[in-house]
Amino acid sequence: MVYVRKDAGTLTAAERRRFVKALLEVKRRGEYDEFVRMHLAYYSSDGERGLRTAHMAPSFLPWHRQFLLDLEDALRRVDPVVTLPYWDWTRDRATTSAPWTADLLGGNGRRSDQQVMTGPFAYGEGNWTIRVGVTEGEFLTRDLGRRRDPIALPTANDLEQALKDPVYDVRPWDSTVTRGFRNGLEGWSAGRGSASWRNHNRVHRWVGGAMLGAASVNDPAFWLHHAFVDLQWYRWQRRHGGARYLPAAPPGRGDEQHGRVVARHEKLPPWDVTPDQLEDVGGIYRYA
Ligand code: CU
Ligand code: CU
């Protein structure tokens, strides 16, 4: 049965309660922290040697798609009706709107130390102790909108700039490319300061706190953000007549990206799955 991922802003009270409950149970079982560890392990960048899979590479989209499916599996082992909601940050743009309500993700961090004080993931509730990738405290932190140096969430028009590009990605398949849907959406660009963060990256910046680094999975907002990013891949495919993942074939020997990116039919570590197999997930879930 194909299940549905819904807009977080449209969930019923019961849906919010069950999603939160399942997430807390996955955390209690110790499975959640494994997701944080895995994201840390695959957080490599352009400057590093070896294969890049999760970020700054064409497989940014399929890697996170499979990552979300794994978390969703864990949630559905707890409660089979639960699915991942998505946060449409082009529409829900206030620090008090969905998904930042006390019955879903909880609100902003307090000013002094950015500690999230409300909602089910507040440290004081006792159910969300951060153990992996801890830099300061064991508590979840956020600085929605960056109070000391405010930035805005990406707009529908910002997203449109990425969606209108008919080419999935271009060589050298990294964070420096100035064309291609993938990096338009992932959001790396040259330039300085806040203007250089676009779309996906900019949202991580806007949430701040735990969402800034490689351990961003510690904030459940990660999943709702990435579900919306995942939805954009589907929209882009539809708009461009089923345009495909690139590169179609691995960069050859002599190419500086040889062995550094995953081509369409190559395995996407750590899974036994290829980008090609993840391009159409219509048999698993759809977005409402
Ligand atoms: Cu990531
Ligand atoms: Cu991300």
C-alpha cells in the first residue's frame, strides 16, 4: 500500500501526537542515535578524498531519500500508520507557525543558550538527550531566524530558480557548480555571508543550533525539512518530463571526479541501492 506524507501544517492533533510518540520511541530504543551517527559518517565535502555521497554531490537527493525511508521504516515499526510529515518553508515561515508548535517540534531555543524549552523534544521533558555529535550540552538547540543577525527562509521564488533548471547536475558534480537542479536545491554557492546560502542550506542556517552541523539529525526538524526537499525532486521530475539523475555513467579515469561521485547505476553507500532505483518511489509513498 502506498502511504502518504502530509504537510505538517495540515496534520490533525491525533496525527501530530502519534508522529511524536513514534519518534520518541525510536529514540528510546537507541535507533535514533544510529541515524545521527550515520549522517556524521557520511558528511564529507569537496575537499576530502574519496567518494562523496550525502552532500556536495549528485547523490545528495537519493542519499537523503533512502535515509528518510529508513527512519520512516523505524517509525512505522512502532506505529504502522505514521509517516513523515514535511515542512513547507515557503509557506510556514513564522517562528511560531507549524511545525514549531508545542504539540509537534516545539519552539525556538531560549536566548541565553539556545536551549529548546517547549514541546516534546525539550531537554526538561527527559525524552530527548543528545548523545551523538555533542558540542556543548546534551540539550536540543535552535535559533530560529538567527536573532542576532537575522536571515530569511528561502522563498517560493528561490525554490523556483532551482526547479526551473532542466538539468539534474553538471560536472564537476560538487559544491562549486553554478548550474543544475541538484546544487540549486542543495544550495552551495560562491560569495560571502548569508547571500551564499540558498534553499536547503539556508533552511539549516535559519533553524540554527543543532541544525547547523553534521549532527543536524539531532533536531527532528531535519526530517521535515528533508521531506520537503525530497518532494522538490519529485516536482522537478514531473516538470521536466521525467528528467533523469546524472551522471548517467561514472566519470572515467583521468577525470578528477573519478571514484568520487555515484553514477546512476552504481551502488549508493551504505545501501545496496542505486540512484536509478530511487528515482521513482511512487510505489512506496506519495506526497499530499
Ligand atoms: Cu544531510
Ligand atoms: Cu540537510
